Amino acid sequence: MRTVGVVVNPVAGMGGRVGLKGTDGKVDEARKRGAEPRAPDRARQALEAMAATGEPLRVLAYAGVMGAEAAREAGLDPVVVGEPEAGADATVGETTATDTHDAVRQFVEEGVDIILFVGGDGTAADVAETLAGMDDETPIFGVPAGVKVYSSVFGVSPEAAGRVAATFDETERAEVNDIDEDDYRAGEVRTELRAVARVPVAEERQASKQLSGGSVEGLAAGFVEDMDPGVTYVLGPGGTLGEVKERLGIDGTALGVDVYRDGEVLARDAAESDILAALGEDNVVVVSPVGGQGFVLGRGNQQLSPAVLRRSELSVVASRAKLAEVGVLRVDTGDPDLDEELRGWRRVRVGRFETRLVEVV
């Protein structure tokens, strides 16, 4: 029987849809902007998938929103091994990184076979650094719930993370990277290696995010030439879309989402609510895959929510080099039904005139 320790960072990812590009130190601001907790629901999805494997499992969890609630909602009967400092009834926003550290130490003492954590890169670092401080190599695996998710210790989706935690046979070492969110909000990305952790060997584990490089001038020029009047374009983050914004002559944000129509920027560095307010009758969401991972939705662009996507067409642009690197495209919108609708073969613009069919898996 496999013993799985489950710990949830309940505030992870709250800043994504409201345009904060992260939640570190921004929980109150995220709430003011109307953010809703994201991590507990993704924890439930992962644990449901874990239970559905049929593998014999023993689940240990921290109390309440830090894991036990999600486990029970998934139909599991967790053994509660501790609770946050604020108590078993702590709400979202009342738990701390110290609680995560304590949960990891308790899991190690209980001899778990794997620690399944729910959060982003900061949570991954908290878990991995705690293990390193104990000189322990218990494998870890992440349910992606943060905004950025740069590290290679996460499943490609909550469901994938749950399946892998229940069924993996081998482990290997992988990097835990994080970035300074204040620099990220200012348009600069500086990755920092925080730890090296042992993780399951699995095809459904995402690769470490790499910054894209190479010229995309022709691609951007062709896209701009083909833009239609009267259409609202929701331009996602990243270097490729940055080149598109430069071609348009607009002062866009490199790591945020900008909304453009007929020569006018309708919203700059927009949150989900800003995008929804700016949409017109005909809308196109334009994205480029994350280098090294292949995600076009759900990594660093949660502002492009299911509500936005259901009112828009989806356009993907990418250099040939980036497509060769990622192989396939991935989506993780937080809405499993929408993810399923988006899967299949999609035409991607790769040059001024050229397109290529790429599978969304």
C-alpha cells in the first residue's frame, strides 16, 4: 500500500486571474480584486484522479484547507497528522509557509512514500528546502495551482499529478526554480535555483520552463498584416507576443495581457475582469507556448480564464524552434470540459505566411 502525504497551499494562484502575476504578499490585494481560491479545487481534482487509479492508498493530510477537506471531497478517508498554527478551522489566507514546513516534517516522520503538494513554485521550494534541511530524499510531486510554475516537479495537470503520485515506479532528481514576483510584475524574469528534489519519472511531468529565444520578426509581421478591423485581440504574455505588440506600435506589457482593437489599447496588463469588459462581438485570444513545456494556457496567463476563452477564438503563434522544442501543446485552463474542447490538432502560425498543424494533448 502506498502512503501519500497531501499538503495544500490554499492561496496559491489566487493572483492569476486578477492580473497580479502571483500571490506572494498579495493575498489581500487579490481579494480586493475579487479573486477566488483556486488551489482547493485543483487539489480535489488531483485526489479524485489518484483515487480513480484503484491503487491501494493510505492518505495522510494536514487539517482543513491544507489537505484534509479536499481529500474527503474526493471520497478519501485521510489520516489527519497535524493542523496549521491558526487551527483546524483556518480559512484561506490564514495558513503560512511555516505550516507547510511543519506538514512536510510530519510526513517524513510518518514515513510517506511521496509528498503530493498543491501550489506553485514557492510552495515547491518550501517543500523541497524542508526536505533538504532534513537530509531526506522522499519524492515530491506538485499539483500545479500557482501562477508561474517554472519548476520541473509538477504534473502537467491536476489529474496527471494525482495519477502519477499513485502509480509511479521510479524517481529521478529535478530542479525547483522560483522567480522574484516583484521583478516579474515589473516585466523582468530572473529565475533562481532553490533546490533539487527527487520526483517520479513520468511522461506527465512538465519540463522546466525555459525562456524562449530567436527571431520572430517575420511571424509577428505576418500576424499584424492579417489582423482584421473591428476584431478585439487579447494578446498574451511572452517574447513572441511582445514582438507582435512592438509591431503594432503599442506600449504593451511583456509579462501581462493586453487588449487591442483598431489601433487602440483597450486594456494594458489586464486582469480577467478588464478583459471581459473590453471584449467585443468578435474576439481573438492570441498566445504562444511556454518554452520547454508547451503550455499555451494555464501557465502565467490565468487572466485568460474560461469565461474569456468561451467568448473568443484561440490563435497560437510560435517559432519553428519553439515548436521543435515542445513537440506538442498543452492546456490547463482550470475547466476540464474546456480543456477537452481545446484538445486536438490546431493550426499554429510559425512564419510570415507559414502555419503548421500541432496537436494539443
